[in-house]
Amino acid sequence: MTRGCIICAGREGDEALHRVEVWRDGEWRLTLSLDAEVLGFAYLEPLRHIPTIADLDGAEARSFGAAIARVSRSLKAATGTEHVYVYIFGDGVAHLHVHLAPHRDGDALNSQMIRGEIVSEKLPDGFERFYSREFPALPETEQRQVVEKVRRDLNAA
């Protein structure tokens, strides 16, 4: 537990964030919001204070996928949805917390998480591509440089 961390504060922090714990195991806990735009909006958090997903190690790292899958299945069943959006924004609270948002057509969520006016383009294969008018794609050469850096880094071990 890290002093001053609202997530490490447990029940007291949950009350301040207007949510309630519904499950925990040895590494993770799941809380559901009591004040959300969609039914079943939840947070999966490690019990141990871990600042970001890049800091995951040990038992939390080994169990992360299984925990997300388990709680997502439960949220789908409880809300009757086909999809649970999973995302992490790491700079609001310095304790890893995974947002899980059950999504149904017509609710407050959408599949675009890009700033600016969103343009929808139907592709020949039937998929739809979304992009921002104000924030065009960065040059492919820059993207490929990052691709190669990540490839080298992950294959160096």
C-alpha cells in the first residue's frame, strides 16, 4: 500500500470514487462504478501498488490475462452485452487500473478514441477505418522506425 494513493486506500478510496468492490483474489480486485454512463463500468486493479502496466511483474504479470478474461466474461453475462471495451489511461492516478466498459449499441460509448472530428472510411474488405481530420496519421517512415526499435528490443533477449 502506498500512502496517499486513493486506490490503495481500499474501501475508503472506493467510497470517494463512488464505486464498490465486487471481487478479489490474491493479486487483483474488481470494482464497479456506481456513477457511470454505462451499465457495469468496472476497474480491475492490482492489490499491490503498481504504477503502470509497464511495471507489472511477478504474480500480477503472470495472472493479468486470466484476470481480464475472467472479469470480462462476468461483466458480459451480468450486462447481456457482446463486447467489453478494455483500456488503460495511465496518467490520472498513479496506480494501475484497467477500465472495463460493457458496450451495447446506442450507449454512451463509441469505438473511436481519437481527438478531433472523426471521419469514417469504408474499406474494400468491408472494414471501417476511423481517423481525425485535425490529427492526420504520422508519416509511415516514422511509424516503421518505431516498429523496428520495438522488434529489436523484444527479440534481443
